[in-house]
Amino acid sequence: MFQQMLLSGWRSSRWVLAPFAVAALGLPLLAMRTAGTAAREIYAPGQAVLMVMEVWAPLFPALAALLGIAVALAMWSWDHGGRHVYALSLPLPRWRYVLMKMGAGAALIGLPVGLFWIGSLMGVWSVDLPEGVRAYPLALGLRFLLATAIAYAAAFALAAGTKRTVTWLLIGLLVFVVGGSLIVDVIQPLLGVDGLPTPLDLLDAALIDWPGPFHVFGGNWMLVDV
Amino acid sequence: MRNAIETRGLSYRAGSFELRDVELSVPAGSIYGFLGPNGAGKTTTIRLLLGMARPAGGAIRLLGHEVPAELPAALARIGYVPERPHVYGALTVAEAMRYHGAFWPDWDGAWADSLRRRFDLPADRRVSRLSKGETGKLLILLALGQRPELLVLDEPTDGLDPMVRRDVLTAVLDYVAETGATVFISSHLVHELERICDWVGVIDHGRLVAELPIDAFKSGVKRIRLAGAPPEPSDAPFTVLSRFDDGLATGETWVVRGWQDPMRQYFTGAGATVRDVVDLDLEEVFVELLRSSRHAVR
């Protein structure tokens, strides 16, 4: 069953996976090649490598997020297109179908994640690192895997719902952020206090600050560092 | 198990559409035609039966299994052909068969492949590139390959050409002859069902208007041409579905249900003369039944 689910997942996401696979292999390689060139041309090679890496580093979490979201949407595209009729007619509990589908998508994500790690290794091997600078291809690969998995899981859960559910969720979020901010603006002067947390602060604390699930996107994404 | 499908007080509401107290009893081993005009509630009823929508009330039992509590066990014994194709278009025919077969415990791959050859479906062609007729055949093939005890077919031949329609229905009838499976087939193509069904249920505006063996359904409804018809048929031993002036100054035509020949005496006693008693085909019965049910609702 899982094998067939994997096959259908591959069929629905292969054209989505292809550009991500190329980018996952190419980005770290390109980043290291650029850093290597800068190290040769600039007086302080260690500093040059770090400066180039700081420019390239934000692309890695962005790639991980886009990859996770794209594969999650591709995994559900067939079900949404057929209004879930096929899935609902299958003789197995729905949670099992969803778990198998999620597992198949997660397995497919392994391909670009693996290529990202290979690209990182190849990039590191292709450049002579200046003294005092170290490469972290394994750590970055694991971070990329974790970020992709989190983006995939979140997008998969959202995409599992109907358009109506997602619309209501987004409307609820918008009302919470805009309405909450207005309420904070009104309440603060009335209470004579300052620095009440806004809804954005609360979301930030819950989702992005440690131990929020999206904290991994904001961490250190340097392939080489001191 | 006497009935393959049983519903009690089944109801559902979505917007302005409402399904009210649908009580289906589909005998095991029967070919049950579920008739109704477009929008009557046929597909909604099927979706409720198969657990794809949640009823507002009532009970459903499929092949002895309570739905939704034992839904996976029931679905493992049911072949379903939906109104719209639901198979993943990027798979080839052979892949779609393998994918489908992986989920059903009684999937018969060899037989499914022989059906594929009989239907002349190319194994390596993508589902999205199949013609409408080929897609219809593939859906029937997938449902039959499961070796189901109950086939639920939602307008399976709608939009198909006569050749494909015949191929599809022949395959279903062959399977039924071989296995004694129950078929629940919804359609608005009345003539098509007339040839194959032994039971009929009629739904209109979300209400089950009639459910009975097809012979009783057809033979009990007659068109009677009368001279000197009585003004009020209040004490008649049959149900008057409709009555109208037949265009002649002296005559009227009645469409009645529950007619038996000795009932002619009723008209004689009322001073009327029966000129003619005409059998109706299933489509005419269907139309008259809907007309009368809508009149009664009003």
C-alpha cells in the first residue's frame, strides 16, 4: 500500500521536486564557489568567506520552506482535484490514509534534502578554506532536513483541509492580528501602561522563538563559520 | 442478511437541499435501480451510504455493517463507481490497477487484467489521456476487480456512447450472474434501467417516492381512457396519479396506480365506461409518479 502511495506521490510531485532538487544541489555548491573566489581575491580571506556566506545563508531556509510547502501541496493536489472521492471510498481508516500520504511525501522530500547535503559536501571539498574557518555540511544538512520537514508538516496539515477551512483559518488569523493590535492600541492608553504584547508578539513567541516550531528557520544557516 | 442496503430515517441538509426520512431496503442479490431527476438527491444518498457525507439523522446498514462505525469493513466489500471519474490522471491504466488493487483485500489482478483486455484498454496509456468511454470502462473494471459483494454505481453510463454503455452493463450483468452480487445503480436514464433492474426506488426532491419490484412498479400503473368519468374518485380502490381531459368532448384519461382488472366495476358502478386500459413503460410510470408526488407535496 505504502509503495503504491509513494508511486502516486512521485507522479504528482516529480515536476515540483525537479527544480528543488537542482536548487538543493546547486545552491550550497554555488555559495562555496563564490566564497572560494572571494577568498582568493580579498586580502582577509576568512572574513571574505564569512561575508559571502552571510549573503547566501538566508536562501537555504527559504529553499527549505518552499520545498516543504510545494511537496505538501503536490501530495494533496490529486485528492483535491477529485474532491477526495477516491480516498473516501478506500476501505481503510482515514487517519491511516493521511499518515501514509504524509509518509510518502516525507520520503520524497528525502531526495532534495539528500542532494542539498551532497551539494554542501561537494562545495566544501571544492574550496580550500582559509585558516580559522570551519565547514558544517552535516549540521546544515540536518537543519535543512528539519526545516523542510516542519514546513512540509505545517503545509500538509493546512492543505488537508477544504478551501473553506483554510479560508476561515486565515480570516481568523487576520482578525486576531488586526483586531488584537487595535484592541492593544486602545487599551494601552486607557490603562496607562506601555509595552503590552501585540498579537504579532504572541505569535512570534509561540511559533518563532525557542521552542516554537519555526525557530529552526531563524537560526544559524552558515555552511562555513568560525 | 436479507437486505444489502438498509437506511432508516436517513436525513441530510446542505443549504436549501434537504433529504428527508429516506428508508431504503435493497434486497441482497437484487439489481436495484435508483431513479430520480437531476438534483433529486441520488448522488447525495450514495455519498451518505458510503460515509462520504455525514447524515443529519437516521441509520445506515451496508452488508450487515453499521455505517459509519464499521465503514472500512463495509467498503472492503463494495465496488463503487462515482458520477465523476476519480482515478489519478497521471497514472497509466496498469498503474491505476496496481494502485487500486493494493487497497482491496479481494482484488483479483488476473481477472482485472482479462477485463482490461476485454475492454480493449491500453495498459500503458495514461488515465488522463483516455477517452470518456475508456474512462468509464476503467472505473467499472476497478470496481469489478475488487470482487465486491455490492456494486454501487452512480450514473455509470451517463454520457457514454451506446457501444460502451452496452459493454459496461454487460460486464456488470456477467459479474452478477457469476457471483450473485447486489447492484445499486442510480440513473436518470430510465429505459436503460428497465432492461436490467428487478427493483426500483424513485427519489424526488430528497424524498423516496416509491420502492418496489419493477414488475409491480410497471404493471400496477395504467393509463385508462374513460367516457363519463366520475367527478371525485374519493372511494376508488386504486390511487389516481393524474387525470386530464383527453381532448375529446366525452372523454377523460386517468393514470392510476394499484390497478387490477376487476376494478372496472368501480367505473361501471359510477356510470362511466372504460374505453381502454394501456400499459405504461417505466419512463411513463416514472414521469407520472413524479408528477403525482409533486402535486401531493404542493
